[in-house]
Amino acid sequence: MKPAPFAWERPGSLAALLDRLAQAPCNVKLIAGGQSLGPMLNLRLVEPDLILDITGIPELREARVEGDTLVLGACVTHADIEDGRVADVTGGALQRVASAIAYRPVRNRGTVGGSLVHADPAADWVSALTALGAEVEIAGRNGRRTLPVERFVTGALEVALGAGEILVAVRVPALPADAAWGYVKHCAKIGEFAHAIGAVRLEPGAGRGRAVIGAVEGPPVLLADARPLFGGRIGADFAARFDPRVADQALREAGMADAVERHIHVTVLARAVAAAGPVPHAKPLPEAA
């Protein structure tokens, strides 16, 4: 099957894009890497009148470090991160996630912003960036605003974008030197969408952490305060203190009724905890990539 007919435009600036979005009286879709939109067009799951190609906007392809925050333009690709072409304040945590996304051709074109806006529950960045405490930067004709990723992704394939707004950047906070990062996903085979995702960002020195259970039917299940998972205390012995019953209860409260499904997700989270370790914290690249 082939797409229904549509018009195609490629704005050269963010201002031009926002103006076009405000003026267009028709059904509009944005495209960057096209790894999700392309198949949807071919299957005629979406039939836009106009597609706006955002890859010609320099701001959306930039990456820079602001203090202890990495700012990734929406059109930065998974391969840009995997290959170290952008700065990194997570000691390689982002690189580990990027390198395991789908297949290399997908990583060459797929973008961080596109993945978040598509908001597939099984997508790696949806869970990983939630666990890392990242924020998204949203632009519209009336200005900009930021939201934590967990408030941006509101459901399966649903995000908190208003009319005429676009995601322009992702803001990722640095991992402290003593932080432990663990990320595990379960797939039927390498390259396929995940059936379960577990991610933890733990700071034993500060006694705090976040945990995420992803690839569920809606947005990831976030434990913004992960201490209950570890008997109320996150210390150097966190792996030995992990309590699967707390994770199971969190999934129950999120509406996951099937015990087998909960068991799979809790097991994957337990593996992420067991795999969690310090990141190497190599020096970041220069301020702009």
C-alpha cells in the first residue's frame, strides 16, 4: 500500500515552521527521521494534507551542554548519540540506550524528539529519559515551556502538545559521580519492540533514586522516589535490598491485573537493579556538537 496524496514543505527556520503551523488550515504532520510516520503513511493509518519536514531547521539538529545539563535538539539521531557525536553528561548511559534501539538503519535516521512525540510505550527513550529525570522543551508562537518527560507523555501515543506547538529539545541532567544506572529491556529478539523495560537511576551517596517500569499499555510506571523498592533506604547495598513486592504493587495500582504480565515486568526491573553500576564519567565533548 502507498500513502494518500499530500503536500510537502521544508521550512528553513523555527519561526517559519511555527508560522506555517499556525496558518495551515489542513491536517498537518511533522517529519524528521520518518521511522514511525513512514510506515503509518504507507498503511494509511494517517492521511495528512501537508507534511512539514523539520530537518532543515539548524536549531533542531544542535546539541550543547548548559552547565550540568545536556540539551539535545529534537532532530538529533540515535546514531549521533551512539557514535559519540554529541556531548554526554551521563557517563555513557545515553550511549548504552541508543546503541540498543532497533537496527542501525533505524538509528541512523530515527530522532530523539520523534521517538518522544510518537510516544510508543515500548520506545526506549520514553522510559530511559523518564528514569534520567529529563525534561522536554516545547515551542509555540506564544513562547516556550518545559515539562518533565513523565508529564509530557500522557498515554500510549499521546503527548502534552498544544495546537501549533512542537518539541524542540530534550534537556538531560548530569548523572552525579556516584550514581548507578541500570537499563534492561526484554524483546522476543534483538531489534524488536520491547515487551518489558526496567530502568533505575540511583544515588546511594544521597540516598535517593528513580525507577521506571516501561513497555506497559500507557505511559511508564514511575517511582519518582525509589526508596520503597529498597526497604526505605538506598545505600551501597541497594541490589541486595530490592523488594519485588513493592514493584508488583505499583503495577497493580497502575491497573495491570494480569499476574504473569506483572511478573515479567518485575523480573526485568530486578535485572536492571542487578545490572546497575557506576557510569565512567568521561569528560564531555566540547559545548556544541
